[in-house]
Amino acid sequence: MRVLVVNAGSSSVKVRLLDGDTVTGGADLPAAADEFAVAGLRQALARLDAPDAVGHRIVHGGREFRGPVRIDDKVRADIAGLRDLAPLHQDAGLAGIRAVTELLPGIPAVACFDTAFHADLPAAAATYPVPAEWRERYAVRRYGFHGLSHRYAARRAAELADRDPATARVVSCHLGSGASLCAVAGGRSVDTTMGFTPLEGIVMSTRSGTVDPGLVTWLAANTGLAVDEIGRDLEQRSGLLALAGTADMREVLAAREAGSRSARRALDVYQHRLRAGIAAMAAALGGLDVLAFTGGIGEHAPAVRADAAAGLAFLGVEIDPVRNDAADGDADVSAAGSAVRTAVVTAREDAEIAAQVRTVLTG
């Protein structure tokens, strides 16, 4: 089954055609109004073989969607009904569905949700200690994100480390512009760092990660900043950008090497939160067998992996510096005899989506 995978984000649309796990063609397009998106997609699809099915990445599934589902009018309406939880991402996903449906009418399409992998988090990990009315009336819980990436990375890392994915305890580190960690036990998510929104958790490129909620209420009450301003600043003007003056990890690392104090502090803060998060995920698992790094930073910044591992020796993490520096694509970078295996995994949300599409359509 040839599956067209459509990953429509707020700033770009990634289209890939997969035959099995092999990408046979694709395109990266700018996100835009539906009319322009249709025109760009039409040109991209004209260069590809005809797909048998389509898989759409949808960021938020709320409490309704706990796994992939074939798209029909009701599913589209339900996805739209979750807009208030992730407005930019839900709008982008729906725009992708509309555009592809117009161009490929009659081709079965499946929605694959980033939150679904975390839908069955244990109550202890999913529940916020907030008033019951919030939890029941407003569906307040820890949803988690990057689930498609974490599911694939945990499975692939276990394979690279010669561990059985059905029993392995894996901490998956999706480190990119957005970043999150996930504790995966035997293929199931049992804890993760992102919560009700993708703002919770570790330090990111422009997002703060977790801050004291009292800081937010204090700012709103005492500074004249509106709630939407505070939210925008935490989303777009925080993280590495706020600490180092750039959101690009490559530039931060280069600046540290050049002696920049702000870059060194930014990386110290980043690593402090990253190591603490990994340790917390390992605690949720009751131990650690495999540590996986994926995402743009996780795959391409050996210094970030090395710095993280240097502070995790107490968990049994030890990487080989030569393997780590040479890693290109999927690789086991563990030191010989290391109790915990460490793997670099190429992010393959497309392969995970295609696999879910085939499962839904063929059983």
C-alpha cells in the first residue's frame, strides 16, 4: 500500500509518499491559504505515483481520539471542535485534509494524532492536582505531544540496542525546536514532559518549558502584561532565544566554543532541565535500558548528547565519544559494556503514520 503522508504545520506542509518504510518522493511546501495550498500540492502530487491511501498528522486528539481513525465528516467536525486546545496546529491539519481531499477524492484518508500515544498514561502521570471542576468540565489533563515521534523512536532505539521493544524500558528524547521526553515501557507511554499544552517540560528553542504558574499569575496581576502577551512571550520569546540571543542550537554551541558566557549559561540551563527530565522519566520506568535521541538537535548535535550523558552516569549511561561524533543516521553510540544503551534515531513520523494508516485500513 502506497501511503501519502501529509504533515501540515503552522509554517510548512511536508508531503511524503511511502512504499513500506521507503520514501519514494515528496515535497516541502509553505503553509498558506487553502487556495495556494491546493495549487502547491497539485504540483507536488503530479510528480508522485498515485497513492492508495493518505495519512494526516493531527497534533491534538483531545479525549476523543485515542488512536488513528479513518476520516469522515464527523471526524473532521470533531477535530475542528478541539481547535481551542491547539488553534494553529488544528487549523493547519484541517487545511491539509481539505486540500488533499479536493485533489484526491475517493482516496481513503486516516488521521493520526500526536497525543494518542499518551492517551493511556497512568492516572498518576496524566492528572493535574487541580479542582475537579477543571478536570471534568474543561478536560484539563496532561495530554503530551510528539507521540508519533516517540512511538517510532522508542521502538527503533530498542532494535538498535538489541533489546526487545516489547519489554524494553526506553527514554525517548525528541529534541528539536519543540522538545519533549517520553518514558516508554514495552511500547507504551507511561510518562512524558509536555502536558496540557506543548509549553510544559524542558527548555526549547523559543519556549520556556515549565515555569512556576505563580509567575504567570504574578505577571498578570502586577505588570500590566495581558494574558495573551504573557503566553506569546513564553511561546515565542523564551527558551534558548531568551538565554543566548538565538534559537538555533548550532549557533549556541558555536558561541559557547567562542567563549560566550550567555551561550554557556543557556546550555547549562538546557542541560540541567534535560538531565533532570531524563532521570524523572527513568524513575517512572523503574529503571532504564535504552536512551534514545531523535529530532533535529537530538540527531545532529553530538555535543548535546555528550553533555547529557556526562550527567547521567549514575543511571548507567555512558557513550563512546568516537561513535557519538561519527553518528550519521541511526546508530548505537553506547560505550562498550555500558549498562544502558544509547541510540541516535532518525525522526520518522512519516513511517509511523504510514504504518498506522495500513493498520486502520487493512486491520
